[in-house]
Amino acid sequence: MIDRWHDECGVFGIYNNAEASNLAYLGLHALQHRGQESAGIVTSDETIMRTHLGMGLVQEIFDESILAKLPGTHAIGHVRYSTTGSSVVKNAQPFYADTVHGPIAIAHNGNLVNAGALRRSLEARGSIFQTTNDTEVIAHLYARSQKEKLLDRLVDALRQVQGAYSLVVLVEKRLIAVRDPFGFRPLVLGKLKDSFVVTSETCALDLIEGEYIREVEPGEVIMISGEKGLQSSRPLAPAPPRQCIFEHIYFARPDSEIFGQPVYEVRKALGRELAREHPVEADVVVPVPDSGMVAALGYAEESGIPFALGLIRNHYVGRTFIEPEQSIRHFGVKLKLNAVRYVLRGKRVVVLDDSIVRGTTSRKIVKMIREAGAREVHMRVSSPPTCYPCFFGIDTPTRKELIGSSHAVGEIARFLTADTLGYLSRQGLERATSYGPYVYCDACFTGNYPIRPDRPEGTQLGLF
């Protein structure tokens, strides 16, 4: 998958560590795959909160001098893609506000489907918004709450929102972690000696040599303080679990454990199921890097067809580049991928990717492989056709832009100019993830949304 899905973000929080800002920096590095538009860290020494936000990659925003200006024993951090709100620095997170109850900082992974309606209501009552992201809605609801206790105010705010939210909150000498009742987005709890850590993925714990304890459960609120240590409660109305299946298919790093399952093993299982469902006589299995890599290994092992790196990714493509003359400016996918002619020339190639969204990138990849001398190109996809947009933290196109929503598999194959095309079935997807006790949100495949999104008047669900 190349620049086709955007997960909202990754979050990190650490409590009671003299190196809080440095560890938050490292944690955000491990989560960089979850957001590359902006990043931020807020620290607290229990009397003053300090914040630094910026556009770009973590290492572009922070250096030793900036981290030295972020003292404190508690910190939260955030990396962001823009799913709600434009990509400008004012929308970078964590979101910080001074309220009548004191300062609060919030890092949010997910998307609130009723944020628009809540914002309109708050503005009608006099609230003034500084950003266009939905995280600020939570802060305003918290600030307006009449509840006396900190946790009651936060719960009061969260009972009014709907959608996906995995939060780390820094407020009043406390670190709070919350996962919405559906559990759409991952959130895990860990320890580093005497410090507690909360983060989106276990790979961040691995980098800082922390210990994985468990997931923050759907609907759970964890409050960490110096006085009472870790306290867990479930004050939110329960809901059936609906973890995002695309965390396993694409978003999470393969070295993470998500929803109780190792991502690496799940992706290999997806590839094995795909090989059983869509076998083909071929000479080589080639992944679309990086997200198709592990599923391609599973496909190769199950089919007996050799695995090879026939496409090499350039990991150093920036957010902008200088465009050359008009005659050669349409590089498209070549900025990020290059074919290995030695691997592909004269071969029957199975090229494996995790999904097809609009189809334009896949078409360019097939063309690139053919131009490298492949005799045949067989496209295999380790997920079912994507037919509906996501409203729970992924920036997907409208339904009319999703090629799977309006075209049969044969039509898509012809558009891609592939010899054959095979998608993993929903049954295969279920088999590959069946060894965990969780139920997944697959609305992007089925249109079965766990929550109706707040949408413009007159539009139909899943059609705009």
C-alpha cells in the first residue's frame, strides 16, 4: 500500500520518569508509521505543563535542545495524519488547553462521528474553537462539565461523544488512558521500572525496553497517580467489541501485538488463506513493500512459489519534491517504488498487496512490473474489496471513488491490466483471525457501521 490509507495517529504516554520527554520522543519514533504529518509532546512536572508541536517527522521536530526545554516526570505524545481537521500546525496534537478546572492535554487516536453536531452545539452556547480537529470537542465538553471530580468530568465529556477514541490525557498530576467501548483503535499498557506507559502499539514498548502488561480494554478508563497508583474503572456504557480489522491487515507494525494477536502471524495467515483461495501457476511471489511483505511470505510458503523482492521502496521520499519538465514530471509511483528487472524479467509474477482503494496505484505497479520484463502479472490482495468509507479514524475516499464499490473483480483486473486478480474472501479473513476472542469492525468491506456517522443533510450512509 502506497499513500492510500491514512490512520489518524499514534499516542504515547509515560508517568513518573525523569526522562519522560526523551522516552516520549523514542516512543513516537516507534509509532512514526501511524502518522507523518505532525507530532507533539506535552510534559508536566506536576506544577507546569510545557508543549512543543510541529509539522513533519518526529526527528525533524525534536532535537536535544528542544527536548531539554520539556522537563517533567510525566509526558504524552502524538503523531498525526489528518482525518479530521486540515493538515496545519494548529491541528497538531496533543491538544492543550487552560480550562476553569486547570490545564489539560489530550492525545487522541480515532475519529468522533458526532463531532460536527457537538461542535455546532458548543459554538451556539459560546464556545470558541482554536482548531478544526475533533479532539478539541472533548476538551470543551470537559471544561463545561459541572462535575466536581476530575474523572467524573472526563467521563461526563466522553458519554456525549460517539465514535473511535483511544486517548492519553495529562491533567492534574495524573495520566489517564481511555479506550472507547467498541475498542476500535488499539491501546496497550506497559511498565518501565517504576514508570507506567500507555501507547498505541507494543513496538513502542520494545524500543524503550518496557514491559508489556496488557491491553487497555474497550470501555476501560485507567487513571495513574502518585497517590493511588493505577486505578481501573468502566464507567462508559458497554458495547460489543469492534476492533478495526485494518490494524491487522495494514496499519500496525508487524512486530507489534494487536488485539491479543501478533500482527506478523496474522498477516502470514492472510497470505496462506489467499494462496489456498486463489492459486496460480507462477515463478515468483513479489510483495508491494512494505505492507504486503508478510502476507506475501505466507502466500509463498503455502503455494511453494519462491518469494523475492521484485519491488524496492525508497523510504526517503519527502512530503514535497521538485517537479521536472512537463514531459517527464508524471513519475507517479516511481518516486517510491522501483522494479528489480533481474527478479522480474521473463517471469510469471504474483504481486501481493494488502488492499486496493482507487486502483490507480495498483495499475501503475502492474505497468512497472510488465515494463521490467514480466511475462504475466497476477495481482493478489490480502483483504476483501474495499467498498465503503471508514468513519472511525481512517481517511478513506468517498464510496464513488472506491473501485471495489462499483466494479466486479474481472472489471478491476482489466483496469489494472493484470492477467488475473484475486481478493481474500471474508471467510478467509475470518479464518486467519479466528484464534482471538475479538470481533472486528469490517464496515469498509460490508457497510455494516457499528455507529451511524454524523453526515451532511440528505446524504446516504456510506455513499458520500
